[in-house]
Amino acid sequence: MKRLMAVAMLALFSIATLSACNTMEGLGKDVKKLGEKVEDKASS
């Protein structure tokens, strides 16, 4: 039973970690686009 709980916790932790990576990647792209728009406004 302890082994099953350990495997379940590891699986949940792995899923949470992988989801966070995708979320942070998307956030990085959004910040990059925002920065490009600010640069465009500043140069015009």
C-alpha cells in the first residue's frame, strides 16, 4: 500500500511539473510579444 501511494504521489508531482513547464513557456512567449510591441511603440 505504501508503494502504491509513493507511485501515485510521484505521478501527480510529475504531471504538475510538466504542466508548469508548458505554462511558463506560454508566459514567456506572451512577455516576449509584449516587449516587442513596447519596442515598436517606442521607435515610432
